[in-house]
Amino acid sequence: MIGKKNIFIALILLLAFVGITIFKYTGHSNDSSSSTDLVKPDSIQKFWAYYNSATDFRLQGKVDSAIKNYQEALNINQKHEDALYYIGNMFMNLDNYKQAQSSWEKLVEINPQSERAYIQLGNLYFCINHTDYFHPEKSKSYFERAASLNKETLSPNLKLGEIALFQNKSKEAFSIFNKLSMMDQKNAEIFFIIGYLNWKSGNEQGAIKGLEHTFELGIVTNSTNEQGDKAVSVKNESMNKKKECDIIKNWLTSNLIIPEKYDIRKEMPKAYKEFDQYLIMIRKQLNRN
């Protein structure tokens, strides 16, 4: 009797293991998948061999090899959400916007609730490096879709604020960034933009407060300004393809230099005027779309 019971328990555990393996094979654990393909054990083994190799290459920065292996994995399972998401990222790293778009659009077809796919499509159409794809209204629609799926996610809401800023919709941008400041107290970009918009509207105290908080958040590395004084640059993580596309972070990372000793009232108008001139230039350059 005990032997039969043990066999029954072992069988249940085996079936559970097979079920988990198939579930992982058909998609991403955080995104629902519509895949109903019949799965053969040898196909699963080959899929994971290619997928795991692709992941290793991706983490090593070997983009071409990662793409090749993700494609082999997708040849076995065309509906695997992680593979579609990451191969799209790899194509984006190679400036292959068309293939990136195709990968993420297919992911959305498979899973209409894929927040990360909408975010990447939004990023694609708000990338300053590819004017043929630069389309703020299309980008806005994707970020709005992502934000509707998860109202607590910072990223799509931040991008909606940036789009409003680019389109010179100051009231809309101010409303968005004020809400974001309550979601994230440690994001230098948010407080810089709030300060800039206060400066634009003539609110000197709000402008000073915004830049002061930006400086407090942004001090991380030593550099040298034009006067030869020790200075520090705005806090930011290492540059990647996403940031190379980013209108706001590009400027903050490259141009906002924070002196070790400063008079905030003198620094404030200079910083905001330079940023304002940058936005005017970018609008002229990209508003053709």
C-alpha cells in the first residue's frame, strides 16, 4: 500500500515538472501566452539550448550571436515572448529598427497585455537617432497603452511627460512631472524638468528648488568645468542604446555639470537657458515628422 502511494506521489511530481517546463517553454511567466502548440521533448531541449546560448551572448554583449541563437529558438517556438522581446532589443542595439519593430509587434499580437512590448515600441518611435521612425504621437499611443496596463510603472509615464515637453505642452508636462515626483523622490530628471517648467512660467522659487534638488541627487563623479574647478556630473547609469535615443537624459548626462561649490541662484538661469535652447534646436530638427 505504501509503495503504491509513493509511486502515485512520484507520478504527480513528474507531471508537475513537465507542466512547468512546458509553461516556461511557451512564454514568459509575467505575461500571458496564447501558444497552444504541441510540445515534443526533443524540441524543448533544442529550444532551451538555443535560448540559453542567446541569453549568454546577450549578457556578454555579443549582439550578432545573440540574435542568431534567439532566431533559432524562435524557429522552434515562434510564440515565445521572452525570445521575441530580447531579439527586438538586440535588433535595436544594431539600429535595425524595422526588425525590432516587427519583433515587438508580434509580441503584442501574441500577448495584447505585454506592457514591456508597448514600452519598447514607444521608445522606438521617440528615438532621436532615427528621424524616419521619430513619431511622437505614435510613441505617445504606445506609452499610454503601457501606462493603462500598470498605473504604478514609472517608465511610460515619464516618457509621456517627455513627449509633452518636446511638443511644448508645458501645462500637460508640468502635471505629469508633478505626479511623477510623488512616485519617485530620487529621479534627478523629474526635479530638473519641474524646475525648468517653473522657470519658464516665471516661478523663480520653484525653479531654484527644482535645480537644488537635482544637484543633491546628481552628485556622483568628479569632472572639470570650463573654469577649471572641480565639478560633478548628473547621476546616471551607464549609457546604452535606449539612452542614446533619449532626448532628455542625453542632455542631462552630457551637459549638466554641477560645481563642487556653487551659488544656486546664479547656476539656475544658466542651466535652464541652455536646456531651453537645446529643446528649441531639437524641435526644429525633428518636428518635420
